[in-house]
Amino acid sequence: MEKEDDRKEDNDVSLNESDSEPSEREELTDKLSIENINVLFEVTEVHTHLPQYSEEFMNLIHVQDAKMQETKPAREHEVDIILNVEREYPPILKRPAYPANPRGREALQAHINELMKLGVLRKVGHNKEVEVTTPVIITWNNDKSRMVGDFRELNTYTITDRYPIPRVHETLTQLSKAKFITSMDALRGLNQNVLTPHARKLLRIIAHCGDYEYLRIPCGIKNAHSHYQRMTNTFSPH
């Protein structure tokens, strides 16, 4: 009985101490709450200016299904593809279409139609000389499909463009003292790069429904990210 009474007294003392003096955890919580209020106030101040900037640059903001702007490339930036072979090109660069089942054909046609609507792809006209063709396939992730070009052979003959790509840790170091960090997602990022007429002839794809040529950089080609970084640096060198 004496031990139980002693324990009860100890607990009462602990409770009284916690009531009278705030714990380190409580002090830290209060400090974080004050900091959160300050941050919230600053964010609110920034938000009050966002609408006017949104309206000012509304012509640069596009929805997902909007057609790519039919304007000159950024600061005359056009992308060319240089091969390490001269014409006549090796026969392996002119490849036939891959077979596809009915479901795959339907998905291919849908993707091609979408890219043509966006101004990324166009059909090769009749009687046009076609020297390079890349087959495309459909990949599936559950019920979602994606059109992929098999550019392996073309990439083998493409000369490497060793343009420097920023390292993630260096970029984060430059932002270490920033109070606010804003990120923007470019609509169909690689497709922002316009191709030269010469590059378009090398980036022709073939499917069961015909030959098409890219007007803008597709995913999967060698040097795509170097071209994109070069275009980005025309807007912001650093």
C-alpha cells in the first residue's frame, strides 16, 4: 500500500510540473505555429499578385488539348539531326511497319490523329521520297496506351550532341536561399522544339495507316534532352 501511495504522489508531482511549466515539445509546437502563420501570411501576399500576372501572360498558358503555337521557334531555335553516314542511307534505316492487333491499330490511329490535331505530326504526301522510316508500337499500362517510336537504328547513326545538362544538386544549391520556388511544366515539353525540314525527313514514322513525319521533337530520339536544354537556355542562360 505504501508503494502504491508513493507512485501516486510521484504522478501527482509530474502532472503538477507539466501544468506549471511548458515542455520542450510544447515550446517547439508554439514556435512552429508562429512560423507557419508567418509563411501563410507571405504566401497570401504572393497570391494577391498572381491574378494580374496570369491575365498578363494568358496567351502563354495552354490547356492540355490546345494546338501547339504555329509560330517561329523560340529565338530562331530549330533542331536538326546530323547522321554519321551520307546518302544513300543504309537500308536498315527504312524499316517496315510493325504488325498490330485490332486493339493496337485503333490506339495507334487515335494517337496519330491527336498528334496531327496538335500540330506535332503530319502525313507524308503522295509521291514524296521517303528514305528513312521508323516503326511505331503501342505500349499499355493497364487501360492507358502510349505510342512509342522504335528509334534504335536511327539513334545508332545519330552524332552525339554533348550539350551540358544541369545537375540536380547544383540547381538546388542555387535555390538554397530562395523564399519561394516556382516550377512550371511545359506543355508537351520535348514537342516545344521545332524541327528543321531536314530533320523532319529523318523523323518519319510508319504504321499500318501510312507514313507520317514529326514537325517537333518526339520522345525517344538521341540528343532530345540536349536540344531541350539548349532551347531552355535561350530563355534563361543560368
